Amino acid sequence: MHTYYGILLPVKKKITSSPAAQRLWNKLQPCWPALKGSLAQVRKPCIRPHCPACASGKKHPNYLLAFTQNGRRRCLYVPLSMVPVLKRALANGRRVEKLLYEMGPALLQEYRASHPAQTGPAVRANRLRTKKSSAKS
Ligand SMILES: [Zn+2]
């Protein structure tokens, strides 16, 4: 276990100090609160006898937050005052997901900038480019 941490720590330090990591942290901060799930409005009957809303078929509006927990779909009732907060959190959740999708290309681009390719199509294209530019001058 100690060797595991011994190997992980320097790598973690190196990755968080990369410009891509710094950009991610900066973009993540204003994304709070964030969540993944879906908010749905449902209409439910109540337990009051002779309720006019239920008798008319209108029933009572309620919000449900649906989300996945440990692979299982779950739902929770949402207090009306929390609806705007959760809507903002859902939008932020989509923003965070988009940021995470951007991280793969950003990390690879960063890696390639510090580790230039020795072989492959990028090197061949670069050789052609430098030949052309040196032929011009
Ligand atoms: Zn009712």
C-alpha cells in the first residue's frame, strides 16, 4: 500500500500543476452546485377528503429528481423552493460534463507539446513542411 501511494503522489502533483488542470479547476469553481440527473414535474393526488384540486383532476404539482445511485434509478421529492437551485445545478452538471470531455484532448495536446513525436504521420508532415519552407528561402 505504501509503495502504491509512493508511486501515485508525484504523478498527481505533476498533473494538477499542468496548465490544462489549472484551466479545469478555474472553470469548475463557478459550476457549483452541480449534479447529474433529471427534474420532472408530476401531478399527484393528496389524502384530503373532498379536495377540489383532486376532484377536478388537476391534483397537486410536485417535482421529482431522478438520478442513478450504484447503478439503480432513484427518485426524490423536491421542495418547491429548491427547484431553481436544482435547475441551475443540472445546467452546471452538463457544463462540468462538457469540461471533462474536453480534458482528454487537452491532456494529450499538452503531452504531445512536451513530447514531440519521433515517428509517424505528424513527423513526416513536419519534415515536408520544413523542406518546403527551407526551399522557399
Ligand atoms: Zn388534493
